[in-house]
Amino acid sequence: MLVFGILLKPWVAVAVLGCFLYLCTPVFNSGPETWDSKKPNFIVILADDIGWGDLGANWAAATSTNTPNLDKMALDGMRFEDFHSAASTCSPSRASLLTGRLGIRNGVTHNFAVTSTGGLPLNETTLAEVLKRVGYTTGLIGKWHLGHHDEFHPNFRGFDYYYGIPYSNDMGCTDTPGYNIPPCPACPLRPETPRSARGACYTDLALPLLENSAIVEQPVNLSSLPERYTQKAARFIEEASASGQPFFLYVALAHMHVPLSSHPVSSRHGPYEDSLREMDDLVGSIKAKVDSAVPRDTLIWFTGDNGPWAQKCEFAGSVGPFLGAWQTAQGGSSAKLTTWEAGHRVPAIAYWPERVPGNVTTPALLSVLDIFPTLVFLANATLPENRRFDGKDVSEILFGRSQEGHRILYHPNSGAGGQYGKIEAVRLGHYKAFYTTGGAEACDGSIGPEQHHELPLVFNLDQDIQEDMPLDRRSEEYRKVLPKLTRAVDYLLSDVATDNVTMADYSQAPWAVPCCNPKHIVCRCTEL
């Protein structure tokens, strides 16, 4: 086993070596008197690149469903129909989940690379750090993508235990020797390939699989990774429950990001549908473990990091009814990397027997930003001082006592041209305003032109969920909503200007690549 600490400063490496036990001792608390054993447990499951229309419970137009476990969870819990990621790509979305702050505050405005030396700024406080301070055991299983070098590693950002890959699963492609950086080609369909095997053309990925700060496998075997994630999650739940401490488990799946892995029993469906079913099985296994061990004490919150990656064609998910028709008519995709609805409206379910009412759908306008303050409230902890948050405590909605979500949500640029992190669209009630439009690369290779609108395009989502026809700028409806939008944008900018904001370090260096054999062309190792 090669210790990942070779990439760390000496004092950091020594600290990490102390975390090789499955559950490390909390940094901020030293004794049982500092925590309340009745605090609830939290499991946040984050799917990657999942489409709103992938969830059977969301999409009545679906002729069949590949998410029976999630559909059952929605039936037994609460489904959010207007739930949004805080950005429409990986790193910014994850940073906002763990800080409750938009990228213009926490500094993470676009993705980190394999060679990144930095990560989520160290003066940003993560949800795991807050919960540890009040006695929680914390674990992360899956994709991190917020910095893997030195103090940016998960073990130094509040997580007692980490098992997973440090960034996206396409950032270590092995289909072309030596091609070890994105973008990855989608899993190829060859005429001679049997349909049942078309999702299995990737097996080993030139990625490091980490357990705490040790590389335990490289390349990673993609086909066995879901089962190992399931086993590690079950073990974490068992050991944390036996310890008597409350726990926070963050499960950041590789599904549904390309390259896709296949369901063990391949169906007549294509590779995306098979992989979706595999993801659903994984979630079902975690829920079954909770139901058998700590059902009344544990909140499970499932959602996605952003919408589907339409550029990947048949290997991308369903946008449901959110077509972004105004944009697609001009070229490009209106899904991942964009501020159109398909880019950031994601599936979301909360499940907590006897606490969260079952078979309830809420229309409240909510965001992944809300997870941080809500869990902090439920844990009877306090938000970090000297900074402002974009999320809000929505526990009253979870318990079925309110439908009052956000009045305003801000959507930043996440990669489709423009300036990273800049607020390009604003949601105000059922109105959606675009100050900049542009499409990400579509399946046909087209990219929508970036356009700046001095007077924003405004859509009434109650009447036009497909974002097809903007309001006539001469209409009374437009004239009434425009001043409110202007005030909303001005308020955010002035608030950020007086806030404690940070800047992420996006510098890169070859030596920052985690690798068990740096002399090999694609860092492949067969023996550790």
C-alpha cells in the first residue's frame, strides 16, 4: 500500500497517518460529554450529472422507470420538484453543498484539475467541520473534487474517514494510452459490439482510489467500484451506530458521469439505463442498511450536483420537460454547464421515517445551498461566524409545516463561456431572468453563442417551463418584474462586497498528481 502522504508536507503527512483507523478521533472534541447521543444522523447522497427526468417519480411521461428504489423513497418521504444545484458543474456545486455559500463567496467557481495544487479555500468551513464540533463522526465515500493535495484532502476538511476517487471518473481515461486528462470520449458504440456489452467498454481507469490518505488501487476497476462503495457505506453506518455517536455520511457517487459502469445483470436497455439502475440499487442498499439499523434516527437526503451532460448524447440523462428551447433553437445544449433549468434543476428526495411526512411533493423553491444550514440547525449546532450564507434552514418544509422556500435564487456561470462564477441568471418567484445566455456543447457539436442582455430575457416558468418564449419587453408584466430583478441583483452584489469572501487557488503543477508510480506514463500500478 502506498501512502498518499508522499504528496503532503511532512507535518501534514504525520497527521494523516493517524487517520488510518476506520474512524478517526474528532479533532474538535475529546470526550462524550461534548456530544448529544440523541442528535440525528445525516446521510447526503449526491449523484453526478443526473437528469431531473431520470427519476421515475419525477417524470410521469416516462414509459418505464429504472429507479424503483428512489421512487419508493419518494413515496415514503418528500419529493422536491423545484430543487436546484448551486452551480451546473462539479467542483462549484460540491463546494456550495459543503459551505452553504455561492462560488462568488467561497471562491470555487469552476472545476479543479488532476494537477491542481489548491482546492476549497482553507478559511471556508465545511459542513463536516461544523458537525464534528458537536460530536459527529463524519465520513465521505466517493468523489471529492475539492482539492487532493496537502491540506485540501478530505481528512483535513472535517472528514474522519474517506474512501473514493479525488475527482471525476473521466479524469483518468485509459481507452487511449497516455491520455490521462479530460475531456474523455464517450464510451464508443461499435457496430460489432453486442448491445448487452455496450456499457462495459471501460473497465480500468487510471485514477487513484484512496482510503484516507493511502492509494489502495490504481488503476481503479470501475465495474467493482459501486459494490465497494456500498460495502464501505454499510460498514461506516454499522461502526458509527455502534459507537453511540451521531454520524454524518456524505456519499458522492460516480454515477451518472461518463464513463458509465453497467448494471450487473445487463438489460435490454442501453448503457445509460443500465448504469442508472445500478445507481438506484446502490442507493437502495444504503437505505436498507439505515432501515435495519437506525431508521428513526437518520435523515437521508438524495440529490444531484447538476443536470445531464448533453454533449455525451445517448450516455447523458433526461432533462424531462426542461428543454431550454430558446437556447437550443440557437444552437448548443441547455443542460450541464448552463444556467438553463436543465443545467441546475435536479432530483431531490428527503427520507426520515416518522419525521418527514411520506408521499409528499413540495413545490417550494429550494437549493443544495440549504442542506448546510438545515443540517446545522437539526444538529443543534451553530453556523460559522463572520460570513454570510446563501442557503437557509428549511427544516419546517421537511417536517411538512411550511411551503415557504426561497423567493430569489441566483445562478452563476459554470462553464458555458462567460466569466466563471458571475451571476448570469436570477430566479424570482416563478420568473427567470437571463442577463447572459449561451449553450454548452451539444450532442451535434454545436455551441450556442454567448449573448449579453442589457435588458434581461425574462421567462414565466409557470406558463413556459420549456423556457421557449421570453416575455415581451414592452408588456406590463415585464415592466412590473424588471425593477424587482434589478433590486435583487444589486442586493446580492452589495452583500458580497461586504462579506468575508475567499479566492480559490487554481494553480497547477505536475507533481500534484496523486500517483502510485509517477514514472509510468499513465500512473498505472498492478501491485501496491
